[in-house]
Amino acid sequence: MDSEPSSPGSRPLVGVVTVLYQSDDVLEDFFASLQLQEDVLLKLYVIDNSATDSGSVLAKALGESNGIDTQIVFNNANAGVARGNNQGIAMALHDGCDYVLLTNNDVEFRHPRTIANLVDPLWHGEAFAAIPKIFYHGTNRIWCAGGWFSPLKAITTHVGDGDEDTGQFDLPTFTEYAPTCFMMIHHSVFARVGMMDEKYFVYYDDADFVWRMNHQNIRLLYVPTSQVAHKVSFSTGGAESPFSLFYCTRNRLYFSRKNLGFPRSLIAESYSLLAMLAKYPRLTPAGRKSVLRGIAAGMRLCAGVTRQVRA
């Protein structure tokens, strides 16, 4: 593994990629957390998908006031999280960053070595990607301490979700899945795995990326000494907002058809349809409409994917 940093001195260069969407309210905390980080060199790539440039203007001012090298792209439209991440990743790789940190901006870091603690095992060749212990913001409850795929249901599950942290997840370990809301990735991974699939737009794009990492035998290391707090679903309105229901429904179907192979893909697609229809009666009228639209859009995406037969 090429683990020696290309940046000057002993500190590796980390390209921090974050995608904005009406994120003005969380940016001050995000930049304050970045400014306190130690033992790494940071370049921040802000990709703004908002309808107005207020977030870009604020990010520029906060970058200057906090002494953070910040590059900003204002897309003037919601191009999607997947495309925004790809834009930032491409910029970081072009600038010769040793590592890329994909991060939401609705997170706060709990220690000045939050980022450095993720870099250390990658630098020493122990892994190609790493994730922290993630808490629900303002609590001692765990949101994610690793995770796994349930292929026949086309869902992912977080280790420890909702548990009070009593040290029960304090051992570093390799894990099958974690979201990319805070994930450190060695620069070489993208040549092996590819970039984010922009067809997802938002949701399941990270599951798809980590699934492809697993199939390239790229192991994901959970590092509990690195800790962040996550303001879950800040920009999308929550798990049952019409926005979230549409994209989760659509993308769950697409993920199944693209990645699972027959007959598992057929089982997963059928299960996903039944699960959403079972939830349908208790949703708001707008939520019901979003589920039906998501099913139709997912079927259209699936129609463009040849179902592969796998053992």
C-alpha cells in the first residue's frame, strides 16, 4: 500500500469534501470544529447545491476567519449529493491530497485529533478507509459504530444505533458498512472502486460505494477514538419527509437491481415494495404520493439495468 504522505513534512494532506444544501445554520459549528483539528493539513472543498449562494458566501468568510484553505463551487442548483461529492473528490485528487474525507457539514468533532485518528491507521497501512464512532448530536447515544448490509431486504443497519455509550464499542474493528457522512478514504481507492453513482442523487449512493469497496476487498476500519456528533437528517427534513421517502424508495429498488444479482435482487425488490406499501397507510398524503412516485421512478431506473445471475 502506498501509505507515505505526499505533503511536506510529517503531516498528511487531507482533502475535506462537504456538500451544502441550505446548510447556513450549521456551518459556523462545522468550521469551528475543523479549525481545532491537529496533526493534519487540511484543504476544504465546499460544493454548494443550494438555490442561492448565501452558503458559499458564508463558507468563504468562515474559511478566511478560521484560517482554513477553502475552495468553493456554487452549482446554482441541487445537483445531488453524489455529484457534489464527485466534484469535491475530483478536486482533491487533482490537488494531490493523500486522503479524502467525505463529511456532512451537520457534524461536530469531539476531539482535536478526530481527523488525525482516522488518518493514522491508513498512513500505517492498516486499512484503506476508516470511520469514527458517531453520536446523535447533543447526546451520549450512538448513531453508528459500524454496520452491515442485509442484502435480501436491501437495507443497511448501524451497530449500536440508539444505545447509550458505555464503552461497549471501544475496540477498533473492521466493519462491513458505514455511511459516508464522515469517512476517510485513501486516494488510491477511487481508481479501484470508481466514483459515486450519480443516478442515486441522494441516499443509497454511499451504500453503493461501500458495497463496491467490499467487492474490491477494501476493508473499512472502525476507529472509536475518532468521534463526531451528527445532526441527523438536518437538511432533508427527516426520514419520513416527502423528499426522503421518494429517494429512499426509488434508490432501494435501484440498488437491489444494480448490485445483488438474480435471484437475490428479485427478492430484495419484492421485499422493498411490500415494506413501503405496508408503511403507506400511516403516511401523510404528501408522503403517500412520494412513495408511489418513488416506486415508479425506481422501476424506470431498474429497467435500464440488466439483471445479472449470480451464485
